[in-house]
Amino acid sequence: MCIITKIKNIQKILYRLEKVFLENNGITLNEAIIIYSLPETRSSCAGYLSGQLDVSNSRTSKILSSLEQQEYIIRTMGQADKRQMLFSLTEKGLEKKKEIQRSEGEYRELIKSLAKFMD
């Protein structure tokens, strides 16, 4: 199989994985990464979360707004610097994090199917 075909097959599997994840969890993979990145007992700033996602600050801002609208996170003002926005998980966000952790096994098969295209 030529490398271009392998790349296309990997792309299809990744698309399917993201689609299944969204259907099963009601959130995107990027939203899930933010939820996973937020500690359960304290807040994080947008810059840290942007680094976890490895996307632009503006894209991170859109993802944070979506999670806020879905009531998975809350935004608070920094104590030392009132310009800094901090984000933390709500009870609903904590439950979503646990729900996703419980369903991780479902995605292992899709990830394993990627491995055969890597050789």
C-alpha cells in the first residue's frame, strides 16, 4: 500500500473516531481535552489550556465558550490579576469527565486499527 493511501486510511479512521466520540459523549474531542486538562479541585488559565490543546488562543476561547454554555465549566476572575480569566469544572463537568473515563475502552479498537497503517 502506498504512503498516500495509508495517510487517507488514517484520516478516515480519525474522522470516524471523532464522530463516534461526539455521538457518544455530546462533546468534541477538543472539549474533552479541556475537561481532562482541568484539575478537579482548582482553576486553570486559558493560556495553559491552549497549550494542552496545541491550538490558537482564539480557538481555545471558542471551545471554552462552548463548554461554558453547556455548563461544564465556569469562568472566574483572577484574584491577583483581575484581567486573568480562570476556568474550573462544575459538578456537571466533573460528571462528564468521569463518564468519558468510564467509556475509554470503547475507543481502543479504533485506535488499534490505526496501528496497522503505521507499519
